Amino acid sequence: MIAHSSLDPSSFYLDLPDPDTDDSSSIEFLDRLSNAWSICDRFDLQTDIWRGRILRVIRDREKKGGEGRGTGFLQWLREMEISKTKAYSLIKLADSSDNLVGGGLLDESSVNNFSRRAFIETAQSVPEVQQMISEVANEGNEVTRKQVRRLTDEFTAATSPLLPNEIRERIQSNILPSKLVAPLVKELDKLPRLQQDQIKEALKEEPEIDCVKDLTSAARWMGKTIDGSLSIRAFNDKNLDIEKATQEASRLDSLGLLADALGQAKSLETGVLKFYTSLRRLEGLYEKLWIESGSSTPYLREVLSALQTLTGSTLRVSLGELSGGKKIRLQIAEENLDH
């Protein structure tokens, strides 16, 4: 059975302004296009929700049948030319719709009042914000992404225990905009208690807009520094106090430099690991091809001879014409962990 919603595609028509003959102001012209775009968003949302439900049925059918490997589901995706990532994002969207509607917050017909992005952000927000947004939609009002973000920011800034009372009071008095404070709360939530308390004290001393901006930036760099340090292998088995090092970098106003250095270190280690894997893979393929080739395959042997500079314990790689034709030579030495 196919249930038709109030948005009937068979009667779908948008009266778009003619760019050559329309004499309305730029604001009116763009406003008409914006309204038309939001209608398309609503169709797109309904379509994707149902596609997610279809994909979920296909996936769950195999679970019930006991196959468990998802071969039929993957075959469907190939036939429909849908990536696995896209498929699961659609299933997640369908789950979000079922949770909002099935949970009693949102009327089924009220889904049409959301733009696609507004609906997704509502589904990802905290229950209190979901309740407020659902009430707006159930009253027949359109819900935009901007509204969802505004309510989320207001709720975050008004309820976060990470902010001192001085900041919350200024938000309630409209001295500090909630959209300015909300990013700070998100960054603070990623930090250890020590850094949170330090920033909280700084906010108490100077609960001003410029201070909030500066501390948001500092908290962001602190978070990147701590996150980067956790995955750097060079730090393993070393008694390093990253939190105190971060404090010292902050005192020197060099948090950005430290976070960037750790990010580069992380990228370098990741690159070395990928390089080592490719090197060993290339050496194995090179040996197999060399054994298979012979005097009857001179051109293949020439290719293999050229590749020889990228195998073994010493590698030579050209840096190209921009570097004056220079070559870089890498010496590979493997060390055992046992000393």
C-alpha cells in the first residue's frame, strides 16, 4: 500500500521568477527563491526518510533469516548505485524520524514543516531542544536550521555547569549572545577538569565578549593539543605531562604552535606507517614479477629495473623540477624492541 502525503509530487510546481524580466528588488527576488528551495528540501526529506526505511527493511530481513553477512543488502546497494556510507546515513535519518514521531514528540504530518537539515539537527539535539522544536512544528510553523541552532545555543548556554554564574546571568540579561557562548561550552566539554576550572575562573574575572572569544580559541587549541598527544607514538613509554605543557604553552601564547606541531607529528607518523606498508608490499610484488620475467620480457625488466630504486634498504626519490631535480635518499633501518 502506498500512502500519499500532503506533498503530492504529481502536482508539484514552483513559480520561479524570470531572471530576465523580473523587476522585483534583490531582497524580494532572493526571498522567493529561498522559499522555493525550502519546499524542495521538504520533498527531499520525505524521500530520504522513506529510502532509509526501505534500506532498513532490506538489511533487517537478512538478520532475521540468519544469513548475517549482509550479502543481499550489499548487492541491493550495488544495483541501486548507493554507497554503504550513504545507505547508513539514510537509515539513521529514518531511525531519527521514527524516534521523534514514534516517541510522541512530533506529529507525522509535522515532518513536512522541517527543512532536511533542520530535521537532522533536531534529531541530533538533546531531548529538551527536541521537545521545543517539535512544539513549534506541531503548531504548523516551518522549522529552519537557523531556528534549531538558535534554540540549541540558548539551551546550551543557559544550562551548562561548565559556565560560571556571571556568564549565565549576562546571557539571561541579553548582554552576552548565546550563540557566542555555545561554542565555548562545546570546547570546554572536551577538556580535562583542570583546564575547565582555569577557564571558568578567567570567565569569572572578566565576563566580557572579547574574553569569551579569546577563551573559546584557547580552549579549542587546548583540545587539539590533548587530542593530538594521545595518538603520537613518539610519546609512548615517556613520562610526559601534557596538561602542564599545555599550560606553559598557553602562558607563552603559543597554544596554536603546539597544537600545530602535534598535528604535524601525528600526520608524519601516520605517513611513515603507510610508507612502510607500501614499501613492503612493493618489494613483494617486485620479487614475484622478477621471478616470472626473463629474457623474453625485456620491456618488463626495464620497468622493474626502474622500480628497483624504490626497494631495498636505501630509497632514492626525485623531488621534481621545482626542487632543481634534487633527489632525496632514505635509509631504512629496522630495530627490534628488545635491547
